[in-house]
Amino acid sequence: MFFKKNKKEKEPQYYTSATNMPVLNYKVYYMSKLEKSMYFLLAFLVGAAVGYLFYGGLAKDEYGNATMATYILDFIVCVGVGGFAGKFFVPIRTKTLQEKNVEKLRTQFRDMLDSLTTSLNAGMNVTDSFLNVYEDMKVQYDENAFIIKELEVIIAGIHNNIDIEDVLMDLGERSGIDDIKSFANVFKLSYRKGGNLKEIIRNTHSIISEKMEIEEDIKSMVSSNKMEQNMMTVMPVGIVGMIKLMSGDFGANFATGIGIISTTIGVVIFIISYVLGKSILDIKV
């Protein structure tokens, strides 16, 4: 008897908060159909062009003229490589967009803590401080900024007698950011037990700021290496293109059996090197 494996349910892009407001799940990102189509088409065109450059023009006759088999193989190569490129690129781009959202939230959360510290130091209580922070953040960011939406949930919670710490705990869970989770946990313990909130918020702000400064330093140090990697990525394609344009006879060697095998081995080594290079330069703090 065979059992059908249950498909893992996807995490939703949005949840409903305790205030009945939609809140974003930062741990996932789902492209719209238009986004997915555009990125797939872009990768497909680039992949098809590169595939044709490396494997185009196969099965020509003895005089170097294209045959029906040449056109069929060219079509198969372009569609196959282009389809693979599109299928490969869309998930990578999705992950990149999700990480950008998380980074935006972390930056905006740091600015919120800075404003919150200032409000508490001015003698305001926690509730009034969050109300004041909301007004400050509206000056710094547009109405669609992540932190504005999150502060609107907090303000709605205040007006509906929902504990601030519970709203912050929910944000920490949805964000997937360890610093926000830690802040929410410590805030929850201190707020109800009379801890030094000013010191907690100041320390959290300092930790996030230091991490971001270290990340910026690392990005600056590896930026030149990433530029070199990007150049090395484009260079083989450019070299093959120049050879085929400038020397048709030499370029014809790519269509021979040995040429196809050599090209395939080179492409595999290139892909492995590129993936390893990306993983080495992707330094997390």
C-alpha cells in the first residue's frame, strides 16, 4: 500500500494580528505573477543567449551551412538552457528580496529604538513614548515603510488594551531577526517587573548599530572581490563571443564532439567555482 506524502504547507505572507490588522511575515517572500514572469523572462533570455553562444550551430553540413537539424538543436538548446536559467534564477531573486526586506526592517527598528530612547529619557511613560515614536517615524519614513506599519499595530494594540510586549513578541517571531526577538523577550520581563527599560533599549540599539557597522565594514572589504567575481563571470562569455565573431573557423571547433565535451566540462567547472565564490564572499555577522 502506498501512502501519499503530504505537501509541506507554505507559510503565509500575512498573518492577522490581535488587533485584526494584517501583518507581514518577513521570513518569506512570494512574488506576484507579474514579478515572477518578468524575472523568469529576463533569466530565460540571458540563458538562451548564453546557451546559443556556447552550443549554437551544431549539426552543420560539410560546407558549414545550417541544416534543419541545426535549427532544431538551436531551438532545443535555447529553450532548455533558458528554461533552466529562469527556473534557477527566480528562487534566488525571491530569497534576495526577502533578505532585503529583513534588512530594511532591522535598519528601521534601530531608528525606532533611537527615537524610543529619546522619548523615555524625556520623562515619558512607555505608552506615550511609542505614540511619540510613531510621529517621529512618520517624518523619517513614508507611510508604507515596514516600521510605520508595525507601529500602527502597536498603537492599535494600545487603544484596544493589548499588551505592548505581546505585540513586540509577535513582531520578533514574524521578523525572524534575533535582535528583535531578544529585545521583545527582555522587554516583556522588564516591563512587568520594573526593570530598567531605558538601559535595555539603549543596549539593544547599541548592539544592532554595532552589528550593522561591522557588516558595512565587511561589505566594503569584500566589495572589490565581488566586483572581480562579477568580471570573471562575464569574461568567459565575452571571450567565447569574441572568438566566434572574429574567427569563424576557430569558433567552429566548438561544434565538434571534442569541442562540446570541453565546453561542457568548462561550464560545469565555471558554475561550481561561481557557487563556491558566492558562498565564500557571503559573510554573515
